[in-house]
Amino acid sequence: MKFLRAWINGAVVPGVLDAHGVRRNLSGLISDVTTASLSGAGLAALQKADLSALPEIAADAPLVAPWADCKKFICIGLNYADHAAESGLPIPAEPIIFTKSIDARVGPNHDVVLPKDSVKTDWEVELGVVIGTTARYVEQADALSYVAGYCVVNDVSERAYQIERGGTWDKGKGCDTFGPVGPWLVTRDEVPDPQNLGMWLDVNGKRYQTGSTKTMVFGVAELVAYVSRFMTLYPGDIISTGTPPGVGMGVKPNPVYLKAGDHMRLGIDGLGEQSQRVVAWDPARIDAIV
């Protein structure tokens, strides 16, 4: 199933995409989309429901992050060998882990707000893995059973903050609006092989990124198992699994960075598409984040 959440009349409404691509209102069945409604008995009950009988959600209703319960936004760096090469960095021997703030997490089509004094804001299309069951020290062979589903992530990154200002990468990764997710949270039964998904990203109509999850250095199962050895993963937590080549920082001879007025479109096979405008810093836009 493909779950979503829409902003209607000042409130978040849970929804699902039916077999014909129509958005259906689930508020008569669940109060919100949470990982409890995406697994076990909760998911089984929704799978039996007659979705065609549910009220429609207007196609132009703004979408917010497609699930409600997210405590941690974990990311993996340099997880595609060709992206490591364009960054001038070696392929890591073990996964590189960093975090985004929860305030980075916004809906799939939310404006991306440039932070104050930003000069090198960049894009990264990534596969997001949403945890469905509490995971601690899980084995790689069992790791995918801990996954609730998958989504598209844009790991927006301010490279000057990330690389040139000392400390960890988190400075350039966790800015408000720097983690659009969705449009859908697609349950794992609809993604039989997360290591065979095409992905792409355009800026102002020009294709910059084209890749596939099959070229990950560390696959989804290995990442879930690995991260669970350093922190407990709770239902709703997300792991963003790295990006293929084609980021702005890697454009030769002159890198390309985002500026106000730019437009990004990105998507992953079977998981939907996102679309974001890039806007200048404005506290009113930050305060309006849902």
C-alpha cells in the first residue's frame, strides 16, 4: 500500500493511494498514518478495506510527510562508489553515519528554504528506509523484516557548512526543510527488491542524477543491521541510504549550487516523485512547516 498524509482545512488527514492512483481519505479507519497502521493487524485490516468506497482527497491538497511517528532521521554518507569518486573521497570501509534534525523533515513538495548566508546548497536523491519494528543488534539476514516501508528522500546539503566549517557533517545536513520525504510511504510488500530501484533528479528541467540502488556499497539489509549496533531504531525512524553521482558539488569544472528560484524534481521507481521550489531565507516560511 502507498500511504500519504494531506493538509486539508488546517488539519492533517491520513490517506492512501488506491489502485487507480486516486488519493483516498482514511480518517474513518485510522486517526493518522503511523507505523502501527503499517504492520501486523493494522495493515491487514486496511488491506481488506474497500478503498474505492472511501472519500477522495483532492489531487491538489498539499502533502506532508507521509507518516507521523519519526524520532530519528539517520543518513548514510558516500554509499555509492561513483558518488565517492566525484566527491574525491575513498569508498568507506564501513558505513558513514550522520543525522538530520527532525525539523529538516518536511513534505515532498515543501519549499526548500536556503539557510542564512548559504552559498553551496546541494541536492541528493536517496532511498529512505522506514523502520517498522524496534531494532537492536539485528542480524543482516533478518534485517528487512524490521522495515515498514520505503520512500523518496531529498538529502539537501549545504556543502560549505558540511565540509568547510569544522566538526561533523551534521551542520550542513540538518537545516530546516533539508529533508523532504514522500510523497508516499510504500509498504515493504510492494518493494520486493530494494536493491533494484532506478532513481533520478532534475534541477530546472536538466537531469543531473541518474542511478540505481543496485550500485550501493552497503545494501539496505546491511545498513539496518549495522545502524542497529550503534543505536536503537524505533518504529517510524528513517534511514536515508546515500545518493548516486550527479550532485552539484561534483559538476566539473565548476560546481553548481542551488539558488532562490530553482526547482527540483526527483523520484524513485515505484515510490513516486517529489517537486520543490528553492526559496531565500524567510522565517515565516520556516514557521509554516507542518
